[in-house]
Amino acid sequence: MHRHSPYLPDLATVREIVQETPTIKILRLVLDDEEKMRGFDFRPGQVGQLSVFGVGESTFVINSPPTRKDYLQFSVMRVGEVTQRIHQLTAGDQVGVRAPLGNGFNHEAMKGKDILFVGGGIGMAPLRTLLLYMLDHRSDYGDIMVIYGARSPRDLCYQYEFDEWRAGNVNLVLTVDTEFPGWKERVGFVPTVLSEESPASHNRVALICGPPIMIKFVL
């Protein structure tokens, strides 16, 4: 593996931008140094700091898994000056990347266990990284259940991947806070749906990410 300091920014080029929800965009980046891109390695859950030159720097989880290295993916919700500027980027623009940073998930300790992911809104971003990693190593893990909710169907991220998740023998339970025209999945807050589903806790690891109020009642 080619090693480099994550504290020094690398130049990267935006390959593709996806409008995920009305307030969330996905950036798919490639490091300009091809050798560094080939050797880039990280743990699911680690983060990177994106620099928009002349504006600032913000931290986002790398939500493409280390098993899929065509690009580095970041989900960015528009909430402030830096994220507003990130949302204005287009394919071909250059940014700075400092990564990987943080600890990541200890997926080795989860081998042989059943897994429960509980996500709310943009909180699915780091969970998605680990979920795809586990799908790419499916035989290492037992039952995988995902309970994922958002305010409305249009606020759910990664909808184009739900079929892939289910094809990987994932029990995917989707919910929105209130009734919505045409919505055929569950309606209700995530903690309520979790109580209704009541997944077996024996030999199961739970991973939770979302709004603090959701996490409080999920716990």
C-alpha cells in the first residue's frame, strides 16, 4: 500500500455529482495522483476533510466502501457556507482531500454476528459504507437487518441501492414519519418501528446513526 500523511491535503477532481435529496448531494471524487488513488485504503466509518479553495474545509464520512475503489464518495447536506459551496461544484472541479481520518468501525469484531443497522436521514451515510462492505464479505456475517427512516420518501438516501441491499439477503425496513401519497412502506418514527420489529438481540451488534432525538429513543 502506498502510504501518505492524511494531514496533508491531496488534490482531487470531482468525477460525478448526484442530487440525492432536495438538500443532499453526493460527490464522487478521484485523487489526481493515480498512485495515491490506487493505494488509498481506509476502514468503513473513517472520514475525510474536503477543502473548497478560498471558502473552507468540512468533515464528511467516506461513504463508499474500501472494497470499491473507483472513486471516493461523500454525502453532503447543505447546512452552511462550505456545504453551500460544495453544492455548487460540478464535474471537473478540483477540491482538496485530507483522508482517511478517525477510527472507523471494528468490523473484524462483528464477524459471525447478526447485524442491526438503524439509520435516520443523512445518518445512513456512514452505515451505508459498512453495509456495502459487509455485502462484499457477506459470508462473514449472519442476519443483517436495516431499519431506515426519514421525514418523507424524498428524504431517503440511496434509494437506487435498495434492491441491491435486499439482493444481498438484507431485511430492509423503510419508514417515513407521516403518510405520503403513493408510499407503500411503513409509516412511523424509527424507534417505534424498531419496537414493532423487535429483532432478536442474541449475538447481534447494533449500529445507530441519525438525529440525536432518534438515537435517544432507539437506545
